[in-house]
Amino acid sequence: MTVVVEVPEELSARVPVEQRGPGLDRDSVRLLVSRGTAVSHHAFVELPELLRAGDLLVVNTSPTLAAAVGGWIGHTRVVVHFSTRGDDGRWAVELRDPDGRGTTRARAGAPAGTEVRLVGGARLVLEEPLSARGERLWWARVPGDVLGVLREHGRAIRYAYTERDQPLSAYQTVFALPSPDGAGSAEMPSAGRPFTARTVVELVRRGVQFAPVTLHTGVASAEAHEPPYPERFAVPEASARLIGAVRAGGGRVIAVGTTAVRAVESAAGADGAVRARAGWTDLVVTPERGVRVVDGLLTGLHEPEASHLLMLEAVAGRAAIDRGYEEALRGRYLWHEFGDVHLVLPE
């Protein structure tokens, strides 16, 4: 594994930065910058000064769903995390146990045929595990309008390191756009969270461009540390062409989040050219596979065991990521979706 460190509990970002004091906004988080093994410390509002004209930021436009819904198996309370909608109308779901603190804990798998009664009266039936790798996620048949259930009875997925429930708006990035079919992400594409309208305007003023892509992220589950499952994505023609033009002109392609990396690398051919593409991706970016398009990455700070770190290593190399995480711990940076961010640039 890439990084072997323990993250102290007090370094978990328990609430959004804008709730930590007067005058703070989303862009008030800190920014760690790695160029190879050289590390520097900044505020996120300095990002426009750290990039250069001709650079391109690839951003994920997937909106976050209110994907957690309460329910019961018999008389036992459970929480259902809705992860991904399949092409056949079924949903990949994860069952969780309430932990008595407003959050949930991992739950042992239930047998096929288990019925869950949801708040509001809807029911789902577990049919089969999503993968042979384990029984954490199941394909479930859910008659009726699942997105309607989520809108009426759902709440944002949150884990025990957070302090309290937040409105769904706290989990939407400035780049989020409604999907025509109502689809979205089970968990926020959080690398985009620190961006505000003024940050975007300043980046554009300085000659930095944006390429929107979409990848609807499934449930990650903080305890699981599993490779990502297949997810739906789309790289539109205009973004594919812009990426190609920037690369041809010597600009840098910098992904905002590991989800953006997965999307754009899934649309890249063996020749490195990005073409418009949409569908499902099962790509797992590892150091062995490497990256064909992305030159840099803006990302949150992930737990050391997380598979995301393999992607970071593919972008920057092991020594750079090890050094960056050592500095993040030494500098008391905050972890998780409401925490600080890490910009990985070429040397």
C-alpha cells in the first residue's frame, strides 16, 4: 500500500468550513501543493495564482443525491444507501445499521430475497450481490419511483466522523448540474466543493479553462477500502476536443477529483487521445496502468488505505504522495469531504 500512516481523529473535518467561524466560505480551506517531492502550503483562494494561462481543469458536473433512506427488515431498523441505478432498473444498495449517533455502521450482508420496508411505504427486495468480491452492495428491485422516494424521504449520506446532518445543498458543488434522467452521485464529488463563483471567475480571468465531464459516483463506504465498482460516466464532444487542444498547445490537464480522472481516462484511447464517450466504466487507475491524459490532480485528503491513493500514485509517483501525506499530517490538514485539499502538479 502506498501510504502507511494513522490519521488522528481530530483531523477529520466534522462540519463544512463555512460553519467553523464568521466570514468563512467554501474557499476558506487550506491547499497543500505537491510538485514531485517539493511541498508548499497555501490557502485555496490562491489557486488561480498557482495555475497558469492555458491550463485546463476537468470538473465533474454530477449532482449529489439524498441517497440515504431509513427502513426496516422485520422490526429491525436499517438505513439504505442507494448507490447506483442499473440499466435494468434495479439499484445497487448498501444496508447499514444505525449507530445511535445519527450515523450508521457497516452491516453484515443479508440473504437474497430479504425485503426492506422504506420510510414512506416503498419496499425493496435484495436479489444478488453486485460483485463476487463481497456482499456489501446488492442489486435490489425497487418498484416505483426511487428518485421520488429519495427526494421526499432521503438525506445525504454521512459517516461517523461528521458532527451532524447537513442540508443537501452542503453536498452540492458549484459545478453540479441536474441530469436529464435525474441521476446523480451517492456521495459528493468533493474535490470540487471548495470552488466558489468568484474562484471560477478569477481562474477564467487568468486564462484557465474548464472541461465538464460527468461521473455518477457510487457508495464508497469509509470502512471498506475497496476498488471502485463500475460507474456511469460521460465525456461530451466539446470537452474531448478542448482536452485535445490544450494538450496540443502545451497546456496542463488537471483533474478536479479522482472521479474526473476516472471519467477522462476512460475516454482516452491507447494513443492518449480523448474521444466523446458515455456509458459504464470499470477502469481502475493504478500505478501499473498509469494515466494517459491527466497531468495533475486536485483532490481531497483520503484515508491512507483508500484505493484513491493508487490513482494519486499513478499521477504523481509514490515518493511524491508519501511526502505530501507526511506534510499534510505535520501541518494538521483536515481530512474527508469537508476538509482541506491537495493539488498535485508535475515537477
